[in-house]
Amino acid sequence: MNAVLNHKGALWGFRTTLLLYMFLLIILPITGIYAHSLSAGWNMFVESISDPLAWKAVWLTLRLSLLAMVINMVIGTITAWVLHRYQFPGRTLLNSLVDLPFALPTAVGGLMILLLLGPNSSVGQWADAIGIRIVFGEPAIVVAMVFVTFPFVIRAVQPLLEEADKTQEEAAHTLGASKWRTFYQVLLPQMRPGIISGGMLAFSRAMAEFGAVVLVAGNIPGKTLIASVYIFGEIESDNPQGAAAVSVILLTLSFLVLWFINTLQAKEGR
Amino acid sequence: MSTAPTTLTSKKSSTSSKILILITYSVFILLLIIPLVQIVIGAFNHGVQSLFQALLRPEALHAMWITLSVVVVVTLLNTLFGVLTAIMLVRGQWLSSRVRRFLNSMIDLPFAVSPVIGGFMIMLLLGPQTVMGAFFSDLGMPIVYAFPGMVLATLFVTFPLMIREIAPVLQEIGTQQEEAASMLGAYSWTTFWKVTWPSIRWGVTYGVVLTVARSLGEFGAVLVVSGNIMNKTQTMTTLVYQDVDNFNIAAANSVALVLAVCSITLLLVMEWAKRRKGVHTHAH
């Protein structure tokens, strides 16, 4: 084996294979989709993205993903803080449960929401009675997004809390700062990078989510049809041009978010 | 699950802390625990017999077989290429540091790509109407609407998982030990097994678990690429989707229960591997 591995040709072939694998699996497909969206000319691209249903889908996705991000930033920060700070029965169990949405297939997540909040469930019927539509409406989409992205903020804030210097907090306390003041001026700044980068990750994941949402959204064009489901529909109805145009918008947004997180982390690292 | 000593709690357990703990519990119960319990109850709602009936449908058995095959093939390939790519990115002196930095920034891209778009990319490159797609179907090995495409789609989605587990460990342990081993005459392969492998072992284990979980649960990318053809390219997750679409919620629930049990088992293994790895938390 060693003789084979050390052979110059084998080594060269080996390295080429690795680079080729990365190129073919990641780089080529992504550039391919950008190329395809423009392959029929710029006008065609503009026409595809100016389809009102496409715009509505992108706008709805952005709006609901932002809402899911904000919800996650709030409950994620509280959860991370409580899990880090307080000792209470069941803490270890809850901490392990945080990762559940990552481990659970998103289609199962969607089905759970459907079963719990759908028209046949007690919650669904109660909401129907007071005139709120949860499933096949916007609330269910947000719930699905929050469920799927739940771990991000918590897992980004926890390491910061573990590293945080407790003396600062104690000093603030000793100097007579109130609890809330200590929280705003000492603790929150310590957690901020995690809240922001975790929130941004959650945002980009929520924008991309498909499995959980497609089952609960009802997918009514112009109303509850989000971008990824729109793309799926366009593929199914054999309109790759329209699918590629919306894909490019969604991809560019996600890449910007990813780039932003990386810049932020590079800055924090120094 | 330890209870705090009384002195500590009496100092800390003010009303506000009780409220915060209550909020946390409510979030977990509402968002995670009740839905999970619902899946279990729902599956047994129509009796154990109907649960097994749903699971023993030929299409369900076939879907389980396909899912298992995808998981095995993807996990093997992703582990192999993931470990090698991580070594290349961290240790590959034959690449200039600029190239390595560029490649490194490419690794995370699949995280930012919606699974549906991931599947769509493969359709655009290898679909039946493309040159490459036609070439492969002429060879008798169609890629899209067939097993190879599903593997490709899942490989794309799982690509970063292994690398992101191992690269930091390789960076951290540095090259000293490996260099010492090489100088003492042990050559690359031996160096890998004796020096590098023991330090990345738990990272690899964790990466494998993440890959299995992700490939087991992948839905969007596979749905697009597979065409969701019953008894042919249907996986467990796309079967759940189809059952819901056909208003056969009870059957969907049965398949979902199997998936949920697998996920929870994987979650437990993850916890165990995390502890062995000695790293507390991970964002991905």
C-alpha cells in the first residue's frame, strides 16, 4: 500500500481526484445555476423574476424568515442563558434536546406541526372558531421555520457564555448595578456576536427551508407559497428558466448572509 | 440533572430566575416535546395493527430499502472524501495558501443552498435533456430520476458536515507529532493510522453520525432529483410527503415514527460522541 501511495503518479492522481470531486460536486453546480438563469439572455432573466407570483414568493419568504429569526433570537438567548446559568431538574435533558430539530427529518417536523395545529386537531379547531387560520396560513410557516432553526442561536451563544468572564458581572453587581442594568451592559454585549451570527444562520436556513414548510403552508400562489416551494413548482411544471431565476435570488441572499457571518467571525477572532 | 446546593439556590433563585426557567421549559415542551409525543401517539392511534400494516406496505418496505441504501453509500463516500479533503485543506502544502483559503470558503456553500436548489442544480447538469444526462442514459445508467442522482444530491447536502468536524482538530493538533513520526521513519500511511487517526477519531465518529442523520432525513434535494417514483426512487421522507398529499395521515404518521425513532437514537449517539470528543457545542 505504501509503495502505491508513494508512487508519484498515484499521488498526482489522488490529489487530482480530490480537487475534481470538490469542483464537480460544489463549484460546478453552483456556477451552473447562475449560468442557466442568464442563458436565455438578460431580458428573459428580468422577465422571470418580475413575475408577480415569483416576487410575492420571495417577499413572503424574506418577511417570514426575518420574523422566525427574531423569535429565535429572543427564545434562543433566553434558553441559552437559562441552560448555562441555572441549575434545575431536567437541565441536561433539555440541553440534549436542543439538537433534536437538526436530527429530525424536516418532513417529520412538518407532519408534527400538521398533526398538532391542523384542522383536525383541537388547537386548530379552536383557532378556526375564533377566525385564525394556522395551518395552510402564515402562522404555520413561521412555526415550521422556528422549529427547524431552533438550535442555531442557542448553540452560537452557549460557547460565549462558557468563555465569558464572570468577574465583570460580579463587579457590576458589587458596584450596585441593578440586575437589568448588568444584563444590558455586561451580559448582552458578551452574547451579542453569538446572537447575531446564530440569528443570521437561522435566517438563511429559514429562507432555504422546504420540507417542513411544504407540508403545512398550503402553498397557495401569491399567498402562502414561499420561494423554495415556488422553485419546486416551476421545476415540476417544466419551467427551469423561472426556477433558476428565483434560485439565483435566493442563493445570492444566502451567500451574502454566509459572507457576513464569516466576516463577523473573522473580526471576533482577532 | 443535578440539583443545586441550597446555599447557591437561595442566593440565585429569585422570582426572575424562576420565571426564566419556566419560560425555557415552556419553549421546550411546546416546540419539541409535545410534537414528538404527538408523533408517537398518532402512530398508535389506529391500533398497533394499522401501524404495522402501514409499515409493511410494499412501497413502504421499498422506501426503507432505498433510504438505507442512500444512507450507507453517502456515509461511506462522504466520510472518505471528507477526511481526505480536510487533510488536504489543512495540511496540503502542495496547494498555495491562497488556493486553500478559496477552497475553504467553498466548503460551507451547501449550508447556504436550499435543498430544492441543490437538487435542481443536478437536474440542470445531468437531467435527461442535457448532454451529460443523455450520455449516461445511453450507457444504461441514468442519473436523474434514479439512484445515482439521489446519492449525488445527498452528497452535496452532507458535504460540509465531515470536513467541518475534522479540519479544526487537525489545525489544533498541529504537525509536530506527524513530523516527528515521519522523521523517525514511519511513512505517510503508518503516520496517518498511528498519529493522525487517534486524534481525529471522535471527530470522524461525530461527523459520521451527522452525515447519517442528514442523509436519512434529506427531503427537498432528493424529492427533486428522484421524481418520487413509488417502488423505484421513493425514500421514507418522500413517502411521508406523498402519504400526506393523499390525505393518508395515519400511514404518514407510521413512517414518520420510524424516522423519529432513528433520529432520537442518532441524537443519543451524538451526545455520547460529543462527550468523547470533548467539545461542548457546535453550530452545525
